[in-house]
Amino acid sequence: MVNKEVSYNLRYCLLIVFLFFTDLYSKNLALQNLLYGQSENTFLPIIDLLLIYNSGIAFGIFDNAGSGISSILLVITMLILIYLFWMIFNEKDIYIKTSLSIISGGAIGNIYDRAMDGKVTDFLHLEIFNNSFFVFNLADAFITIGAVLIIYFEIIKKLKNE
């Protein structure tokens, strides 16, 4: 029989794996159906599809800085991921644990991409009132959603304790 704690933590591992494969699948769809640098409209008014590659970090910082920077970024993100796993398995609050798992699923998606190609595939273009903001992928969205949820749950916890 499986230990209750192992079973409890298995759900977070399954969430991470599900998010990773969702990101991987979406990037493969983008690679198969989009042309590099050409925008395609979607049914969402603020999101277009625009295939680009980012060898840097968020918002293109360090993009095209060379393979040395990409390798350093890969090592740094892997170290952060190890720390995230440690946090997931030591966290008691299920909401924070879930949020950390969402972040981890996204992080693994981008780490995998960077490890395979030295760059990350981005294809979701945020554009509001003809102002282009950034191009991202589902992994980035998962990381952002997880971070926002952590902030939200910490604020709620603080307000309840006052």
C-alpha cells in the first residue's frame, strides 16, 4: 500500500507533468502550424499567434547574447527548479503547494526547450489597442499564474491573521 504522504505528493507531481506536456504540445503545434515572424489572428482580441525564439530570459533580456549565456541561464533555472521541488515537498499549505507546482510545470517546459535548442519557443503575442507588449508561451503563463496565486494566498493569509 502506498504511503499517504507519497500519495498526497503524487498529485502535485502529476500536475507538474500535465502542465509540462501541455506546454510541450502547444509549442509543437506552434512549430508545425506557424511561420516564423508572421502574425496570425486568434478568436481572442488581445492575443495573436506569432512564432519567435528567445535565447534570453523574460521579455527578451539577454536574447542573442550567445550560447554561453544560454548555458548559464539553463544552469540557473535548473538550480531554481531544484529549490522549487524542495519547497513543494516541504510546504504544508495546499494552495501554496499547488501554486509552486504550477510554477514548476512552466519552469520545466522552458528548461526542456532551452536544453534541446538553446532557446525557448514563444508564440502567444499580447497586443492591446495596437500596442505590442510581449510574446510568451504557456510555460511563461503557468509561471506567472503560479506567482500571482502565491501572492494572492499570502495576502489572504496575512489578512486572516490580522
